[in-house]
Amino acid sequence: MSQHFARRMGTVHRSFIREILKVTADPEIISFAGGLPNPELFPVAAMDAAAHEVFKDIGASALQYSTTEGDAGLRAIITERYKKRGLTVDPDTILVTTGSQQILDICAKVFMDRGSKVVIERPGYLGAIQAFSLFEPEFVPVSLEEDGPNLAELEAAFKAGAECFYAVPNFQNPSGVSYSLEKRKAVAALADRYGVLFVEDDPYGELRFLGEDLPSVFSFCEKKGLLCGSFSKIAAPGFRIGWVVAPERDVYDKLVIAKQAADLHTSTVAQAIMRRYLETNDIESHVALIKDRYGRQRECMVEMIGRYFPEGVTITKPEGGMFLWVTMPEGCSSMELLDMAIKDKVAFVPGRPFYVDGSGENTLRLNFSNSDEARIEEGIKRLGKSIASFLK
């Protein structure tokens, strides 16, 4: 039956992270592999109450088909939350999606043809690489520095005909890197100058626990720009509610058409419950709890790495988000290290899948959000042992 598969399916593989998660189902393994929020912080009781209220008050309406654009009340709440962060957004420019992953899919459908030049961070978000790859673009990787992308590489890519730049400027997945204010302005200016569509993915922006909040790159774009958001990291990933802000009407309309072709609309029930939860609870206080917990877990992981990792291994020290990035000496393979680490009952994600150019062999990603301090200390101790043995 393989002759019936579309050509594109031969170039896209299963998510490497999803495959690792199967291995880490062993309860004895301490996993830093998944990009998972901490389930202890899910607002279960509040969501339960919201669900009961939804079915009591609007009942059948919550079970009916709905508009593609999304629940009007929910979009109004998203608008108000942006306003508190200093960004003015028209609710009619917001399209509610089935998780932020769907945004990547419909953006690819709308903007990418086979061979389209798409700039992506190096390393880049694996979910975006997988979603875009189905549409066979030409990826143009741009190196990430401590404060954002290498601007010379970025301008060269734009000059060479890039049509789109996808980026995660806040606490990037996988590296944890955040763009400085200067680079945010510079990226927006370059995108405007060369007419490149800037797609800003911001699932982690509210999870800052060190430093000061910075305006989005999107806020500096005077021409083409999209801003993507999600409730997955600050409320509940299981509801699969994300959104994209698309100020240009023709762009917005094309995104709506692509979504209609995919699923008609995001779950009416999920949107209704999320809206009621946001109307009846203080989401800002809940986010503050998450930031406090993740900040302590990040601090613990950085401290334990300093204690247990051998010399010659460097890490990023993110000011927010859920991940930090490890770089081993050149010539080391994190893929080979993973086999050794699994035997020592600890897991991570090797870095190579995050690089579209096949590099990154000596890098790996660690997640600190889904483990308490005790498991972080024990897991980093095990991993440090694995790395020390591997480097001998």
C-alpha cells in the first residue's frame, strides 16, 4: 500500500520526543525529556466547577457546532489579558485554534509551498520542524546566541529570499534563550525591511521568574506579523486551546479557511469551560503559583548541574519557561549518551533533532517543570554520572 502515500510522507518522521516518552514510561526512570507542565499545578477543582456551571447554564449550546473564529467571549478575555501586558489587540483579529500546534499546521498550509524558504532558529522547536516539513519548505537555520538570533545570518537569509521567519523569542524551546530588547527591535526592523512574515510563537512568555518582562517582537512589526499564544502552559494542555493574532484581514481570512478545512472549529465544550474558568477565577494568581514553582525547580536544576556535572559541560540559564540546554565538548554524541543514561534510569532529549542541518550532536535538552526538587537532584546526579563515564 506504500505506493498510495503522498510523497511528503517519505520526508517526515515520528516525533523523536514522543518516541522517547514511550521509553520513559518505566516509573523508575526520572525523565527530563517531556515538555510537560507540572500536573500538580493544574486547576482541577476550579475547572470541575467551571464545567458544572457551563452544563448547568448553557447546556446544549456547549455541545453544538460553533464558529470557526472561536468563542467571542474567550477572544475578548484574551484581548484584555494582552492589554494588561501593554499590547492592544482587536478581538476580531484572534483566531482560536486547537492548541498552538494547529497554528503551525495552518500557517504552513497558508504560507508554504514546496521549496519556500523558511527561516528557523538553530536549534529550533521540534514541533514546528515536524509541522512545516509536511509542506516541504527549504529550511534556513539561523544561529541562536545568548540574546537571540545572529543578526548577520538573519539578514543574509532575508536577502536570499526567505519568505517567513518562525521564532520563539521568550524562553525558547529547546534552548531556554530569550531575545534581548535590542534584538527584538532589530528582528522586527529586518522583517519589515525585507517584507518577511514574522511568526512569533509565545507559549512561555508569561512564565518569567527572573528579570523583567519584554514586549513581543510582534509589537514592533509594522508590516507582516503573527502572534501565537496558548492556555496549555498556564492552565490546562488537555483542553488544546491556542490562538493566533493576525491583524491583516486577508491573512486572517486565509487562516480561517485553512482551519475550516481541518476541523471546522475548536471544541465548543473546551472553549466554554475555559471561558467560564477565566471569568470566575484569578488566572494571574494561578500563573504566579506556576512561576514560583518553576523558578525554584529551575534554580535547583542549575545548582545540581553545578554540583554533579563534570567540567567542560556548559548550560543555558533561562529566566523563565520550562527548559535549559546542555552543550558537551565537541565530538560527543548525546544520542549515544542517552543509551547510557537510560541504563542509569534517567532520560533527556538529544539535541540533534532540533537542528534542521543535522548538527547539534553534542547538545541535549532538559525539562525542569515536571519534576520536584528531590527528583531533580537525584536525576541530575544520575545524569552527571552518565556524562562523566561517557567522557572518560
